[in-house]
Amino acid sequence: MSSTPHSQPGTRRICLPVAPHAFARGRFVATAPGAPPLPPAVPPAMALKWLEQQLAHNPAVSLVEIHGPGDPLAEPAPTLETLRLVREHFPALHLSLRTLGLGAAEFAESLSQHGLRQVSLLVDALDPVVLQNLYSWIRPGKHTMPLARAAVLLAEEQQRAVPALVAAGCRVEIAVTVYPGINDGEVGAIARRMAALGAASMTLSPGRVTMDDESGTAFTADNRMLTRLANEARQHLAEVEVIESTHTSLAPPADTTAAGTQATLPRPEGQRQNVAVVSSNGMEIDLHLGQALQLLIYGPREDGLPCLLGHRPAATGSGTPRWEALAETLTDCFAILATSAGDNPCKVLAAHGITVLQTEGDITATVDVLFGGGKKGKGCKRG
């Protein structure tokens, strides 16, 4: 999933990647290998600012999609806030999101009240056994559950989501990524079941399967397979489209990557050249801001790669004074990376020029993006 808002001149669709967390991790690469690491989720207010800039240059935009780098419903608050902001400032724009659908039935009415009118539901299988072959893990809540159990829950939740969303006034499109030899036999059944539940359309995208052996042979669903499967799906759904690449890995165009990233993510500026990271193991961003006992401080070295400068103790106490004290210790930082954070610390720190970015995963790759990289080299350590 992309984490840079995505548009092209003349496009009618813009993606706002405000979702910090994922529901699942796939076993296979859905797009070409070698893609750069994903930046953190963009805070809703920054996403709105970027949207305003794009609309000034591209008045043809009519659809805003909430999508990436995680799932919009894994942490609903940023999604709902983004929908609210866009609806408030640009009521004529149509609002959409892409999701696995966990929790969608529960939030359907709230999403509709915030202006959502279209949902792309990512359904790659109905059979839980097939889902286990597609995902490394599925995390419906804050903790990963056994895959076999989670796969059953995902299949059930997706089928609950469709009628709930339709009843709330949302048009539901089913997005299937076809992995040859894994789920190509599921497409007809998916179309039949989802049509019966009220889905309006389907898209089919090619997925890439890499063999887990020394050969590393890769297989991709070709046009012939996708056309055949689309014809099967059209027996149940009138609208079925084959697209060249899956939307689950939207990437910004090469000529707008830098501009898009600078417009949405904080950058080093003035005396604020460093990034603070909340981590329990020094390798991954894996803690809530409030759980931090210390912060890792990263800065750029001469070649631009991230460099661990040292450690600083986290502020103690509670409430606003705690976050004021933390801001005083981070006068050289322009951002903090944490898996999650409350509204109050985000507001307090933002008032001091520090943006809290909610994300998870590898520290070095994520920090590298903030310094304008996207490289995969290793940083240095000192201090």
C-alpha cells in the first residue's frame, strides 16, 4: 500500500493514506519486487492540506479514496476524521475507502454518516483454508490470533460487511487479487456469493506468486487467465473489470513522488533535523507513545542514510505537562514515530513543531523515507 497521496494530472481520483495499521500481511508480493519502503500514515490534517493543493491544480478530481499504508478500519479514528474534514471542506467530492472489511459491519452506519458512499472490499477467497495460504498473519484486534481462527473470522466478517454497507447507503465493489494456483479457483464463487449479498461490481488484478524454494520462480496471473475469470464472474455481476495492477500497492508517479511526500510528511527544517522513535527492541516501531521509557534519536548522515544518534529518556507524569516536558527534550526533532498515540499528546507536540506519525515496522526504512530516501541501506550507530 502506498503512503504518499496519489494523483496524476487530469485524474478524477485521489488516495489519502491516513491508515497507520494493517489487519493482515500477505504471503505474496502483489506488485513488482523492489518497491521502496512505505512511509508512515499521513495525519488527517496534513492529508487535507495536500488535497487542497491538488484540487487547486486538478479540478477534475471527483473521488477521494481512503487507502493505505494500512487498513482504514484497523484504526477507525483517523479514517473518520479524514472523512469529516473532506466532507466539511469539499462536500461535492465523493468519498470511498478500500478495506479487508474487518469491523466494517460495525462501523457501516458511522462511515455513512461521515459521507462515505463507496467501499472497495478486498476479498481474495471465501474458503478459510485458501485464506491461510494467502496470509502470513491476520490481526482482527490489537493482537494476532491463530491464523486458522483468524481466517474463519475474516471470511465471516467480509460477508457481514457487504449487506451492512449496502443498507447504510454505500456502493460495494469487490476487489480480487488473483494469485495463480492459490485462489484463481475462488473467483466465480466470490462473485456469486458477493452478488447475492448486494455487491455491485468486481475488479480483478494480477497477483505475483514466488515459489518458496531455491529457484525463486515467480508466477503472475496473465491476461488470458484474468479474462477467463472475469467471464466467470460476469455470470453473477454485471460490472467486472480487469485492471493491470492491484490497487493494494498504489505507488506515486516517479515525477511527483518527492513533491507529494514533502507536501504530506514532515521534513527536517531549521534546527529540527532529527526523528524520535518509540521501540522496545531497537529494530521495529512497536510501542504506543505512552508506553515509551526511552526514545531513539535518528538523524541523517552525510550520505543521507539514517543514523542512530543516541537514546533519551521519555518524559514521565501524566496529562499535558508530560507532553510539554517531552517536547522540551526534543527541540532538535521534527517528528516522533510510534504505533499509536492519543489526541492530546499529538496536539501538544504539534504545537511545539513535532508531528506524531503513527506507523509500525522497520525503523531504518521508515526513518529513511522521512529523510527523503526510500533506500534499503543500513544506517550507522553511535552514542
